[in-house]
Amino acid sequence: MPVGPSTFGLTFELEARPNVIMATEERSMSSVRATVKKNGIPVKDSLVYFTILTGPGEFSDYNRRTAAFTDMNGVAEVTYIGPTSFEISADTLATIKSQLETTTPDYIHKQIDIRILIEQ
């Protein structure tokens, strides 16, 4: 059993900007960002996987699963592209999971919802 304070502090955060988009005749987009820090310092060149678990839409590479490396600020960013108003019949959610690739058996991940509203 570990004793005392940890000497390793890894943070993994996930956000979508915006987290509410409109389904119109054109596809709306949201920037999905994962931030990785070790002991408060941004981690560069970490591989982060992004997966649309449920709901409509795709990433800018036309897939439902993609990956990106973190930049010098510890941020891996992808673009989520939502459905058009012709593709959905009611307001819905897209759930996106982001997972940090590790060399250990640790499973470090987060999930976020993007709310998709039909334009009235």
C-alpha cells in the first residue's frame, strides 16, 4: 500500500468548444481538446485517441475514431463535425471519449457530451 504524497501527478482534461451545436442545413463543428500535464507541466507529443461512442457525426478526417498528438501546451485537438438537420429528427447527444496512450496498463480517459439541437 502506498504511503505518503505522490511524486507523480498526471492530469488529463477534456473539453468541447462549443459543447452545444445546431443541426442546420450545413454541418456545425466543435473543437474537442484534451490537455495532458505532468506535475502541472504540459506534456508534448503524447498520443490521444478520440472516439465517438454514441450519437451522430464524425471527425474532420471522416472517421468516428481519430488520434492527435499533444502540442507544446499539452493540447491534442480534433474537430467534431455534427449532422445536418436532414440527418436527425430530434435534439440528441454525441458522446466522445478521449483516451491517452500509455506504456503502462493504466487506462486514462475522459468522456464529454456535445448537445445537438435541431434548428426550429
